[in-house]
Amino acid sequence: MSNIYKFLCKVQDTFQDANGVTVHTDIKVAPGYRPGDLLELRKPDGSVVQIESGLVSYFPTPEAVFSEPGFDPPLAFFFKGLTKAEIPVDTEIWQLVEHQIPKDVKHRYFERIVND
């Protein structure tokens, strides 16, 4: 049995700091996403990385609001322990929506995340 993922977004830009990588995406909101959810990063070269993430919230400064009235920051994720080189632009971000345990496991636990 395998896990079921849903497509969230694509990476548009990345920023490295001492703690990890901040990733700007091509969307503004991700319904059903919670910080700490398991995500799968599907890179353009075909490799896949599974990782938990944090969510970055941008609050525009008053100067930004006045200089750019339509300012609407992108959704951004934070990945600890990765480098900018490990998350290239156009990497797809997928969210785990259902985790299935094989039937031969004595204690079965199923979690289903439903997006309203």
C-alpha cells in the first residue's frame, strides 16, 4: 500500500539562511495545509524528498503597502536541514493526504485529511 499525496504548488524562488531554506511558491493559500504536515518535494530531475515543513507568513510593512497597494505575498514554506541547491526552481510540492498501513501490521491506524 502506498501513501496518497495531492499537488499543492511549484517552487518559484528559494532563500538560504543559517537555519534552512525559505521557499516561495506560485500560490497565495494552501487550503488544508497545516505547518508540520508531511510534504513531498518532487524535483525536476525526478528525485523525491519527504520532509516536514514550517509555514512562513509575510506581513507587509506600512511602507510596502503605500508603495505597492496591491502587494500580496506568495505562500512560503520553511525547510530545516536542506540547502538552496537541494530545492531547485520548478520543484513540485505535494501534501500527504492519506497514509495507509499494510494489512499484515497488527495495529492499524488510518488517518484521512478532508479538505472542506
